[in-house]
Amino acid sequence: MTLRIVAEGTARHSFGNRPVTSNSDGRPAYGEQMAEYFRLPDARSLVIRPTAKPQLAITRLVSPVGMPERTRGIPAEKAFVVSIHLTAAAKSGCDLWVDDRHSRVEHWPAGGVGIYDLESNPRVRNRGPVDWVHYHVPRALLDTFTDDAETTRIRTLACTHGSVDPVLHGMTLMIVRSLESPQSFCALFLDYFRLLFCAHVAHTYAPSFGARREHRGGLAPWQKRRATELFATHLDGSLRLATLAHECGLSVSYFYRSFRKSFGTSPRHYLIQQRVEKAKQLMCKSRTPLSQVALETGFPDQATF
């Protein structure tokens, strides 16, 4: 397993490339970008990036004076923010705006949770000291989790703002150490933390979570993803059908029928399509000789290619 861990501070101390989102400037709402929305000089952040799976980003927002003014608007993004407050809200409570609709939470104790859809421009005002941890949760991350669990996809997350979540509070108190010292936990631990976080949030805050998904004869989402990954790393044709079926937990005959139903073609023709697609990318983006392109995409020679 390969897992990439990125610790971020202010803009001049950040590392790694940022993924593309629907934000106008392409930067997702975590780390120094979230600090900018909250009018803070900086914010420590940890990004857990497993190979071939969506990331989970964790940002800590700390201010001795709080947010006396309403925070800046956040560009629309297909993601949620799960916020856990390590300090209680100001005596005047915490003001929230979602899609420009105002509400006030009078009592928000330490350990209280807020969940915000980043497509609804959430904003906040808190006139007292804050120490908040924000989990940036792309919808793609939840989709991958529910696909692996073979349950229906999560459309919304709902919570009573300010309600205490002792499980998430305890998890957060444990993981914040890694924001200051990224090597506090090993990569394997952080990957399991990501999985545990998704499981807890889905079970606690997703009304639809748990309903089983029907696949109507095709491959399950996790089986499709596994087959795709195997083909991508075996363009030379060395991958046996029996190996594919075994990796998906199916018999060879059942896998073959399910594969055709899911992909609309046979495994052999799918492999050829993937070879051709990779060859097209190589020819468009490099000056690699055709003979080399043929070899890199699994063809025995240029003539066959």
C-alpha cells in the first residue's frame, strides 16, 4: 500500500500538488485556503492521500479573538466540511449562514459538531476564542467508501449543529498531534483512521447509509475498480482471466458474464481499448517513437500496433 501524507502550513510552507475541484481558483477548502476564508494568518493541515483513492484533509483553525466578522464566502465544491469544536462557542453563541439563511446556535460546547455542504456557501461568526478542526470530505471519498461497502451512495449528511459527538471528539484529539508532527503516526495508521472516520460519519450522519445496493448481474463497484486497476498495470496481456476472477471473488464464467454486462465488451477487447487509449496519450503528450509506444502499451511490435 502506498500512502502519501502532506503537512501544510501557510502558503509559503505548503507541499504537494492540489487536486482540481469545482472552485473557481481550483483550490479546495482546507489548509491555508480555509484560513483565508476565516481571515486567519495560517492554519496547520494534514492531507491523507492513498493511492488511487480520494483524499481526506484535516485543518486546525485557532484564533484567540475568534471570528468577530462573518467569514468569507466559500466557492462551490463537491465536498462536505465536518467541523469539531475543541472549545465552546462564544457566550453570544455561534452565528451560521447557509445559502444566506441565518441561524444561531446558542450553546455549542467543546466536542460539538457542525456539518456543511460546500455547495451551499456556509459562513460563520463566533465572537470568542476558537479552536476548531475541519475535516474536508470530498463526495468522491464517500462514494468510494459506500461502493466498497456495497451500500447506496450518500447524498447528504445531517446533524444538529452543536450536538456533542464523543467518538469524533476523541478521534480528533488523537489525530491533531499529526498536524504539528506528520510522522507521529505511520502511513498504515492514517489510512485506517481515514476509513474509521468515513465509517463513523456515514453511520452517524447519513440517513441513507446501510441500504444494500443491487447490481443486477454486473460487477459490484469495488470489483469494477479492482478489474480496472489490474488491467492498467498489466497492459502486456500477462494477466490471466482466472486471476481477474479470483481478485473479484468470482468464478471465471460468472466473472466473464458480469464483466461484459458492466463494461459492454469482453475482457480481451477491453484490454485492447486500454492499450490504444494509453498509446494515444503517449503520442499526444510526447515524442516517443512509435516502436517504443507499441512496447509500452503491450503490443509486440510497431507493425502489430
